[in-house]
Amino acid sequence: MSHVTDVPTTGPMNTVLTWLLRNHIWVFLALTVTVFSLASPYFLTVNNIGNILTQGAFIGILAIGMTMVMIDGEIDLSVGAILALASALAIGLQDHMGVWPAICLGLLSGAALGFVNGTLVALSGMHSFVVTLGGLIGIRGLVFVYTGENALMVQDFSYTEIPEIYIGPISLTAIIFFATALFFQWVLSSTRHGRETYAVGDNIEAAHDAGINVKRHKIINFTICGTLAAVCGILLSMRLGTAEPNAGKVWELWTIIAVVLGGIRLQGGFGSMWMTIGGVLTLAVLRNGLRLLNTPNYVELMVMGAVLVLALVLDKLLNHGGDGQ
Amino acid sequence: MTAAILKVSEITKTFPGVKALDEVSFDIRPGEVHALVGENGAGKSTLMKVLAGLHQPDGGEIIYQGEPMQVAGPLDARQKGILLIHQELSLSPELSVAENIYLGAWPTNRFGVLKKRELRRNAASALDALGCGFGPDVRVGTLSVAMQQMVEIARAEAFSANVVIFDEPTASLTDTEKDQLFHTIRGLKAQGVGIVYISHKMDEIFDITDRVTVLRDGRVQGTLETQDTDLNQVTRMMIGRTLDTYFVKAKEEFGTEVLRVDGLSKSGHFSDVSFSVREGEVLGLYGLVGAGRSEVVETIFGVRRADAGQVHWKGAPIDLPTPRQAIDMGMALVPESRKEQGLVLMMGGRENTSLPHLKLFSGMAVMNRSKELVTYEKYQSALAIKTTGPDQAMSQLSGGNQQKFVLAKWLCANPKLIILDEPTRGIDVGSKSAIHELIAELAEQGLAVIVISSEMPEVLGVSHRVLTMSEGAVVAEFKGADMTEENLIDAVSHHRAPDAA
């Protein structure tokens, strides 16, 4: 918690500065973009930017739900598995019932699993880390059972053309990511549910004393998170034309990395979609840039690990004033 | 006399093993500041939690504005016009001032979208009414504690509260901030708000309140007009005689001096404290909460550093920078808050007992379980501790049995001096006398014992000698026939007269 003694004065310069202090990931993003632009001539091209946005959008959509859950002070490790299940259902069921009903069922599975996660967390009093760790393994098992351990192939290839809509270089997937992120930013800043999210994560006692239904609130956010994981899974199945039983494996970790990189804290009560968008884009830029430079995969991992730690140190220095908290 | 705005009649509230409130009745009139005083555990917090809807009473009735009232929860209480201002502020630091004032009751349209303009406007007018120097958009985390308190008080304006309950509001305020708070309280009073003021600080009580209600052991001892009473009378009512219990006192067979303290001082906490304690002697340290008793023993034990003075251990001057050295030397301090400082609640008795002396129980860093078990069994039977087994988690034991394990874990290092800070707080009567017997036994085995307590019968019952402390100074020493309640009360209250403070 920061303890600034004087009340910050408001002025246009000051507002920008305060915003950058809280959303320092954007400075980081600008820095990485600059570095890669100088390092590779292919980086700053319209095509590549479009690529980055599309590639980043998958983790991004997961990160939106994760952000809601993490501001609540919880975590959801099961998003990767939910993604795989939704994509398997969307492809596997379309032969029996048609494309759109299959998509709807895929979405519904994500919502239902998110609801189960939330209910278990809210009612059992177990930590969400444990509950969703169970989900991570159990739901993945369910995927293997349903797919029979094989990748499901799409029969009707018009399915893969659904997301092939572009506005300029920006794909439908990226548009869905940005639109959803902006919508949830609005939810966070302008709705009762959003204020509850901060209040619950920040000071759960105060929230409870203020008459907020903490349990119902958490269930809603886990359901949102599960649904968005399903959205991500369905978009992925459209892009690949197959549903791999191993799809989305360790994506939950990349998602958490993106969110934390953005500056959102694991203990909750703090954050915004602006931070998450910044974290997601930084991660996408790093991956893309390092690949353009033909960096070996293990070096890529080392760089990303270092960047993550560096960003967190920066956050600590900027926003805690080094008060040892 | 104006009619009461809130009347509590014969409220009873029982927790497992304790009757926290026993037919408590009192009332609050509009435009008065009504003090609620009593020592820790007297029932003040329970009473205010009942009023704020955090606890449901087991019996009795609350009459609010002439009608019987049920409070469903804190938000319900707030919306009815009863506001509790917690000692630990109930705010979300990341939200804005306006959002915190209306926490959980934000104005929204029917789709749950915030009416931000209305929120800001209402919050701003509440802040203006109180004369706050900050706007509704500031993030609460950036405000000082005093300002954050103002945010909570602004809820009184925002919800047009009729009754505002302050729980120890000045605990973390500076003097200037306190004056501002009192100004605000007087402002609310002028608007006809009924105010309940809970505090340990007597000068504040006499400064700002109109009436005083004294609670002791969950019962109302009486309600007085503040101007017609004095500190002596209030103190007597607060601490007077409790249930007569039978005390065993250790035989008076004293050995050599174990600990001597000369002129120990720490600015802001205590000054010029001197005393000594011998083998086989039980020394009582008596004083009201905040008199500096715990701070003195913590300093001796090396938890805090003294500014001046000298501690002698068996005749030789010592300087203890850390508790580890004090423990190695043969001191034991059993702290006041068992749960925070004394026990690991998830662990069982076996592991808790060996915790401070792991070296004694391990060879090459590997724990010797059977040795642990032997020690556990020794103390479990010696102290008659009721458990289902050596690994039953502490959290499942009663307060009395927990306290015995705290004692066990210090005793197994064979200390020469044991300091017990409020050894029987929050435990039932039966366990209390078991602890008292144990104290006598320890002294007869030749240990020097210091007992800190704010329960007068306990101090008088177990000690050979009693020191009274007030406002960080030792004000009197009593032994033998001089050890009476009258003398102790006089010693404590005369020193605490408001004009002397």
C-alpha cells in the first residue's frame, strides 16, 4: 500500500505523469517497440503489427478475465484447460448440431466451469489457487476423454474463415480482444460490479461490512473468466482448424505473466484493463521481436523471465517508494 | 430532558464460554456525546457491534426513534442512520473518497451503471459540510490516517446518520488532528446527532462527553453525568471488585536477587522505572491499559531498546539487544496476545512446546520426535492440559489450554525468571485458577515471577509485592497488609487526574 502524505494536485502534466507512473508498462512497451524497430527492419511494418496484435489477442482475451479475478485477490489456473475443452466441443459437436449451436455450447461449457470454480472458491473457503489447480488437471483430463487423445479436425473449412475479417491489418480476433478489454475497463470504472471488484480485493472486511455480497460477486467474476477462456478457445479452433487436446497448455502461466507484467498485484484491489492491455502487448512484442531476430527459444525464455522480474522491480520502486512493503 | 434517540434495553450476548453482555441497558440522546468506558473485555466492542449490526443479540431489545429495531447487517444499520467508525478504518485504499463514502451503496441506474456525477456531487457536499480539505476524487490510499477518518465521518453526513459510534478514534492521531476531530464531533453534536464515544483515554472522556456509562464484565455499572463525576469515581467503577475467587499464594521463601532494573526509560513509553525481583518471589505489576507495563517488560526482554537505565541479571549489568539472548540467559516472556505472539495455531501441542528451543530437540538439524513427545507429555500432565493428542491443532483448544501450552513452551527451557503478561485474559474461570496455582508452584520451585495484570484481584491474589504503574511511571509499591484494592485504586487514579495529565 502506498502512503503518500500530500494530496496530489491535479494538472494536465501531473495527470499524465500519474497515469504513466501507475501504467509504467506502457513506457516499457514503447521502449521495446523502439529497440526492435531499430534492431529489425521487418518489425515496424503494417503486416507485422497486425501479426503481433492477432498473436497477442489470444493471451489477451484470457488476461481480461484473469484481471477481473486477480483484482478480486483471486487467481484462475484453469483457463488453459477450459480453453481446450471449449475448442474441442466447438469442433467436435458441429458435425452433430451445426456450427453455431456447437460454438454456443463451447461458450456455455466455459461459463459453467467458471461458475463451478467461483462457487467452490466462495463456498468452500479454499484458496482459488488450489481450487483452480484442481480444475487445471481435472478439466484437461476431461478434454483427453472427450477427444480420445486425438486432435479433432474440422470437416467444414468455412469454419476457419469466420475470423478472417480484417479492418485494415487488424484481425477480428484482435478486435474482439480490444473491444472486450475496453468493455471491461468500462465495467471496472463505471459500474457497481466494477467498484465491488476493487472493494472486495482491497479490503474484504470493509466490503463485507458495506453490505457487498462477496460470494456472489466472486462467482460472477470467475464465470466471466471461464467464459472468456471459452471465447479464446473457440477463436483458436477457428484459426487452427483443429482442436488439440494439449491446446492452451501453460497458457494460464503466460496469461498471469502478462497481467502481472501490466502491474496488477496478486494480492488484489489494484489494476485496470489499461495495465493488462499494456502487459499483453509487451509480451506479444517481445515474443515477436525476438523471433524476428532469430533468437533461439531458450534465450527467448530467459529474456522474458528477466523482463518480468525487471518490470516488477520497477513497479515496486515507482509505486511503493521503496517502503519495504 | 430530550427523549432518547436510541435505547438499548437488557441486551444479552453470549459467546462460547463467555457472557459478553449481561442485560445491558443504556440510551443515547440526540445532541449528546455519550462515553462508553471499561477495561478490555468489559463488553464495549460487543455492544457497539450489536448496535452496528455485526452481531445479533441473544436477548433484549433495541429501540430506535421510538420503535423496536432489528439490525440485519452493517449496511442496514448505516441506512437506518447508525454509523460505526472503526478503530481500524473500514475503507478501500484504492477507491476514491467519493466511492468510499458510499462503499457498497453507490448510486446506480437499474443496470448497475454508476451515476458518477451524483456520486461526486453528494460526496462533495458531505465533505464540504465537514470542512474537509480534500475533494471527492482523491484516492483514499494517498490520504493521512486523520483524513481517512474524515472520509468515514463523511458517511455520517452522506447517510444523515442519527447515531455515530466512535471506537477509539484518537488511537493513531496527533494532538492537532485530535483537536480537529473534536471540532468535528462538536459539529455533529450541534446538528443533533447522538454520539457514542469509546476510549481508554480519560482526559478525552472528561473533555468531550456529556454522560459516561461504565461497563465491567459485560454489565453496566452505572451511567453518570460527566460534569457530576470525577476520575476517581469512574476508575473505581471500571476496576472495582470482581468475582471473589480463591487465590493460592506461594510461600514467602525468597532467594537471591535475579533481576534488578535501575532507572529504565524510553521516551514516549515509560520513564525512570526501578524495581527488583528475587528467586521464589511473585512481583505484580498493576496499571490500567496504556500505563506502560508491557513496554517495560518488553524492553527488559530485548524486544525494544531503552533510552536510559540499566538492567542487572543476578547482580551483573547486562545489555540485551535481542530476545534470543534474553532467552539464552534464562528469561521467559509470555506475551499478552497468545494468538499473535505466542502460538502457531496450525501446529499441535508437541510442536508448539518445542518451538523456541528447537536446538534442544534436534541433532544435526533433524528433529528428535520422541524427545519432543516426552517433553510434551511431561507438561501436558503437569499442567493438566486437555487435548485429544500431541498433534491436535492449537486452534481447536480452549483459551485456557492454549495459555497452558504457551507456559509449557517457555518452561521447558528451565528459565530463572518468567514474565507473564495478562496470563488469564480471555480464559474461563476454571482455567484461571489453574493458572494461578501454577504461578504459585513455579515460585515455590525457586523461579522469579513477574505477573502483569489489569485484574486487581488477580494481582493482589498471586503477588507477594505489587508495583502500580501509571502513565509510564512506577507510582507506588505495596506489600503485606498494604496490598488492598483501595490503595491500588488510589495510587492509579490520583496519578491519572485529568488536570495532572
